[in-house]
Amino acid sequence: MSPAGAALVSGLVVLGMVVVLPLGLRLLGPDVVPAARSVAWPLAGVAGAAAVVLPHGTVSALLALVLAVGTAVLALAGARLAVRTVRDVRAGRVAAAALAARAATVTALAMPAVGASALVAERAGWGLLGFSGTYLALTVPHMLYAGFGAALVAGTVARLAATEGLAVAGAWGVPLGTVLVLVGYFVGDVAELVGAGVLTLALWATAVAAVRSLARPSGPARAAGGGHLAAPGSPASTAGARALVGTGAVVVGLSMLLALWWAAGEALGFAHPSLDVMAATHGVANALGFVLCTLLGLRVLAARQVLPHEIEGVDEGRRDAGQDTTRGPGRAPEGSAA
């Protein structure tokens, strides 16, 4: 990769750490992420960003380690959500859409730790699991935007559009595709191509579901448990949020074609874009046009979720216990999708 390409990747990583990660954590809310709105998360991102722009060495590795500690907290939050989900499944308190949303959310919480580990090793000049240099550097944005951002988008769409079968399929497929791509790092290019194919189909399914249920002004989206979304603010802000979600859907539909082209070229030996070209096209499109735009739009659309009186599962149990089940801004997927 050329110096210009590496600088572009570094810029995307900085954006992911300082903006995308904190934005996504606010969308999840404190039920899932400890102190989701705390300034500690942007500060951890700033530490990671500083590690990226400083020269390789002890200082940048230590700054990357600050980010890694934060991502370890997220991984523990994901493990807690996974345990809670297993318990709720055994108790029959989780519907299909909610289970898919939780699976995607657990993936989103776990993957930043993979990227942060790669960043620490890359900044320190170490190898990690047989990889080094550019491979580790490119792992960081992939875990921020595909591992975290795309999985969070898929899980949130499945939660907000629970009656959409494609949303559920996407929420299952994004984690599966991400894991398959990671496995492909160790197995070979063909396995990575399979993972890219699964991830692409899953993201396309999520995009179609988002357009059908969230981006069109024809009616309110159906929420988990049969509720409706009532986006706060002016009609203009709601229309803007829908436009952002629609933009993200169009962008990911195109950008993932480039990912398939690159993965197929690597696996099958035909001409394909260089890493510099992929960073400038696929990377920028997915980071800005898909993940950032969609998260911004979903944050508005999910700010108020009005659930019907007849909610099954977890919310029904809470209602019987006299607890408030109204979902406010940034509430967790598991709270409302049972």
C-alpha cells in the first residue's frame, strides 16, 4: 500500500474510533454498554487515534493499549449480553427477531477488541498470530466498520423492523460473514471469499429491509413486539433520517460489489483493484456512506420506540412486575425485542 493509501486508511480509522464507535455505543444505550454516554468512550477513541498518527514505538503502542482496554470492556459487555440471551432463550422470552438482533449486537461488541489488539501489535512492531504490517493495519478499520458498524446496523434494523424477514436474515448473516472472513485469514483466500459472499448478501438483506421499513415515508416502521416507531423532532428531521438510511442502503449495495471483486480476484487469480483503490472506493463508501450515514439515521428513528400494551416475553414480565417498559433514546436491543 502506498503512503497516500495508508494515510487514507489512518484517517478512516481515526473517524471510526472518535466518531463511529461512540455514536454506536450511544445507540445501544446503558442497558448493554456501561456508561454508554460517558466521555470516556470518545477519549479512548482519541487515544487510539493518537496511536495511529504517531510514529511506531512504545508511546503509540501504549496509547493503543488504552483503546484496547476500552474494547475489552465492550467484549465483556457482549459476553454478558450473550449469557443473558441464553438464559432468556431457555425461558422462552426471546422472539426470532430479537434473537437475531442480539447475535448481531454481541458481534458488534466483540469485534473492536480484535481490531484494537491488531493496532497494539502493529504500533509496537510485533507480529500477531502470524500477521504483521499492512495486514494488521487493515484489520483495524475492518473491525471498526464491518465488525462493529455493520453488525450494529444489522442488529438495530432487525430490532426496529422485526416483521421483516430480510432484517432477521441480515442480522444473522452479518456476524456469520464476519466470522467467516476472519477464519479465511487463517484458512485461505477461498474461505475468505466465501465469508465475503455471506457478508455481502447479509448486508444487502439488511439494506432492503431498512428501505422497506425505515427509509420510506409511507408509514411508521414496525418495532419488535408489534410496536411502532415515533421519531421525535420535526418532520424534516425524520425525513432527513430516512434519507440517511436510504443513502446507506444504496451505498452498501454498490460498495460490497467491490469487496466481492477483490476477494474473488485474490482467490481465483484474476485482475482486481489494488489496496489503494479499495481504500479510496470501498473503504470510504462503507465508512462514510453506509456505516456513518445509517447510524446517524437510525439514531433519530430509534430515539422513541412506542410499544403496544400487549408485549410478549421480557416486556410482558416487566409489565406484570410493575416496571416501565417504554423505550427511550439509546435503549438496548434486548430490552424491547422479546
